[in-house]
Amino acid sequence: LRARAEHAWRQTQAGAVALVKRLQQIARLGRRQAEQLITAGRTAAGLAAENERDRLEALDALAHLDALRARLPLVYRRLFSFQPVGDPLLLEQRDTALEAVRTAYQRWTDGQLTSAILLTGPPGSGRTSVLMALRRTLFSDASPATLVLTRRIENEPELAALIAQALDLDPGPEPSLNRLEEILQAESERHRIGLIENLEHLLLRAPSGSDLYERMAVFLSRTDGVVFWVTTMVEPAWHFLLRTEPQIAALSQPIVLQALDRAGLEAAVMKRHMRSGLPLVFAEPTDLQPLTRRRLQRAETEDAQQTILREVFFDRLFRASGGHLQLAFLHWLRTIDFEAVTDRLTVNPLHALDFSFIERFDLVRSFTLKALLQHGSLTLPEHDRVLRTTREESFLVFEALANELLIEQIVKPSGDGAMSRDTVGAPIASITPTDRYRIRPLVVNPVTEALRAKNML
């Protein structure tokens, strides 16, 4: 009995020791997991705080753009305007497009068959600037008829009346494209040039939403023997047409304007700055790569150092802007120091704005941004039709995008559908069903990149 009792005691004691060890292991494991969770939580909180700081910095830059430009010398405000370029010498990497139009125009004047030209490219790629350059060069001896569509046209009589007014034709009591075709085809001489901007305003991604553009494309095709047509359309809308209406898209001759590459961006900025006559000096960043820093140390002259620093600056500017000129101008103006009292203008190291918060938008806001890119602009009723939302839902998503300073109101055009070249989007006081909204040109590139990151473009 004593032996059995001692054996049972030893087993109980061993079991108790094993249990204690197991509990200690569980405690250590739990402590490690708790520490990992705490670390992960702190990391997430830190990232969230950092993301919020980046978002607020980007919004502050957009909100204070007018104040930033007000501090600039007048000559600099004019050179780095966010409006289309009126001087052909300031255009960069558009020679191929201009030459393509020139070749087509020569064929047309020689009596050969040509199709209507359609200039397309990403928003902000310079479609209007190319047209302005054509007016001052190729069409300088002519008087091109011009129509700028700044609102959506959804019926043929209204469109026919606008075209007739631009061409100085009599549309009759019941305007129609058929009547305009008859008038134009009766003309024996080729002397008319027609420029029509923003054909995306003839499209709506809704049932029967491309019918009017289809009729317009046929009209342009039937009259291109007597009118040399040059039109523009934003690239997302053109891609939509290529996918959904390829036969209609084939009636036009597309000329695609690509975003500027690294060299083109530097040339565009420096051409403008050189006209100011102000000498530049590029400040050295504190975060240079080791290889670049060694190159800088080995440079024997200040000019050699400045060449390296200029290269670094424009490399970073290109990455920050994606070749989008307006966004590049914003970054450039933020880095220039006009307040330092020196004989040279200092270009401070670039601190790129971070718009990655757009990638974290929900699907409704993301699809709304995509719709705005494709349509050029939208009203609340048009948004209802495109995304099949209620008016309240459309109002809320537009209000949210306005709070993020990503959209702006288009100033109401005059009765003929045209808008002054100097007119820009206006700040939004309140969202209304009658006003028209578009993505702010400054943020078109970040919006596009965010949608591409989500595989939506």
C-alpha cells in the first residue's frame, strides 16, 4: 500500500509539474501574441495617422492654390498659367500631332479623301492647346468655325442649331443635321474649316446614350469633302467608343496625344521659366541616393553640381506628376522660393503631394470618378442615369468628392454653348441638380492612377 501511495504521489507531482510548464508556455505564447497584436495596432494607427497627414497636405495645397499664385510675380503667373497654351512655341512633344493634321489638311486642299480628325488624349494632355496652335499656324489665313461643347447635348435639333450658328448657316425653323448636310454638300468650293471641342458631351453611358454621337459621326463623314473637320474627345470616352461602337469610331481619324515623357516635362517647365529671365539654383536634397551623392562630390564645378541637382529634381517631378503638366506646375510653384533675397531664384527640393487616399475610396465614389473622366462633366440627373442611383445617393457622392476638393463646378456657358478660354471651374458652394461638375484638372492624373490601381481603367 505504501509503495502504491508513493507511486501515485510521484505521478500526481509529475503531472502537476507538466501542467505548470504547459501553463507557462501558454502564458508566454499569449504574451507574444498580445505583443504582436499591440505592435500591429500601433503600426496601423501610425499608418492611418500618416495617411491622414498626407491627405490633409494634398487638400491644403489644392485649397490654397490661388493664394500661392497671388504671391508670384505677374510674369510668372502668366507663364505658368493652368489654362490652355496660346503660344505654339510653348508646346512640347506635339510636333507629330501637328504634322499629322498638316498632312491631312494638305490632302484635303488637294481634293483627296480625308476623314474628320479626332484629337484624343488623357485629360490635360493639351487637346485645346493643339487647336489654338493650329489657329495661329496652319489656319492663320483662314477663319475656322469653332464650337466648344461645355454641356451635354442630347437631341439633334439643339446640336444642329449650334453647328449652324458656328458655320453661319441658316438652320431653318426645324434644325436638323440632314438640312445642314444638304446646304454644305451644295457648296462647290472647299473653304470651310470646322473645329469642335469636347465631343464626349454627345455621349452618355446609358441606354441609347451614344445615338446622338453616332448621328454626328455620320454627319461629319458625309460633309468632310467640303469642311475640314478637327474635333476633340477625352481619351476615356474614345476608348469607350472603340469598345462599344467600333464601326462608328472608324469614321474618324484619331490622333492620340500622349502624356509628356521625362524630357518633354523638363523642357516644358524650363522654356517657361527661361522667358522670365530669372537665374535658377537647385538646392541639394538631404535624401540623395549614395551613388548620386558621390557623383555630386566628384563634380569639380558648381555648374556640374547644378546639372546633377537639376536632373534629380526633374526625375522626381516626373514621378510626382506622371507627365501631367498642370500637376507638374503645381509642384514647381510650391518649390520656387521668391521670398529669399538673393540674386538667384532657389528651387527647393521637391516634396511630392500624396494623393493615394483616392485609392481607398469606396466603389460608388470610384465609379463616379470614372464616369466623370469618361463624360467630361456630369450633372446630378446625368449621374442618376449613368450609375442608376437615386438623387439622394448622387447628391451625397458629389458632396463627398467636393469635400475632398476633387471636383469643381463648371461656370454656366453662354446661350450658344461656348465658354470663354479664360473661364475655369468654380469652387462649389453647394451641390445642385442644375449645375455641371467635372474633375479638377489638377487632380486628373492622381484620379486616373488611383482608378488604374483598382483595375477600373
